[in-house]
Amino acid sequence: GGEPTLRKHLDVLVGMLAELRGADGEPLDLTLTSNGSLLKKKAKALAEAGLKRITVSLDALDDAIFQRMNDVGFPVADVLAGIDAALAAGLAPVKVNMVVKRGTNDGEILPMARWFREHYGGAVVLRFIEYMDVGETNGWRMDHVLPSREVIERIASVYAVEPIEAQAEGETAERWRYLDGGGEV
């Protein structure tokens, strides 16, 4: 639990895991989920140690909304610099998870889609996660949920998209491709 990049010598741990082989003799597909705050400093070492892919949590481009969603003490700029560093280190595709909470950050859906299309041209996959109940810690209420159908309707109101097939057996995410080649969500 917690932010993995806070762990001292994470690159050493990744290196140890990279030496392991699966039952088929192939290396493990090592991936990590991060809040991105320290990724600018650590992406290169993690990639060199054997990390293959990274997922970054980013719920808004607006700092105030980002802070309200995550209660963190760092700006969005740090996360975006971390994404840039991850791409430069070869950790691709980078995936960005945006938890969408109606009335809090749902106005960021189109700015996020626009940003990642224009700045990364398909090298970053933006994923929208429905706000969900995680017990009694997040004050979850059904009226805070914005169903994925509404998320894609908002995107489709600006960009032509079409559904695409799952990449792996058992994949549950709905995936959509921009028809102009701008990547996927």
C-alpha cells in the first residue's frame, strides 16, 4: 500500500523482480502504479532496473481540483513532469487513471482528454475510473458516480471515437479509439 516511489531502493527491488521468470520461462511484465510525484527523479532508474510500464493517478489538470480529490501536497506539474520522464525512460505506454467524481472533477474530463491527445499523441492512455465505494473513508454516495457511459458521451460530443476490442483475455475495461489516430481512452 501507499506510494511505491517513496520506498528507498525501489529500483533494487524492481531489479530483483526483473530477474525472475514465469512458469513459461519468460520475464515478468513488471508494471507499477504511482501518484507521479517522484517519478521525474526515479523513472530512469526504474526502467533501467527492469520496470516495463507505469500507471499514474491524475484526477485533474487544475491544481485546486487535484488537491481536493487527492489531499496531496504537490502540484499537477510534478505529475506531468513524471509522465514526461517515464516516457523518456521508455516506460510505455504510460497509462493515466482519472477517478471521476460527479460534481467535483467531472468538468475535467474534456480538458484531460484534450491535454493527453495534444501533448502525447497516443503515447499515454487516459483511463476514466468510476468513483466507487471503498468503505467508510471516502464519503461515497451514488449521486457522486458518473457512469462510464456518460464519460464517453462527453468525449464523443467533441471527438469521434469508436469502441475497440480488449487487448487481453479477461480485460474488463471498455476501450475507445479516437478515429483521427489520437490514441485511446
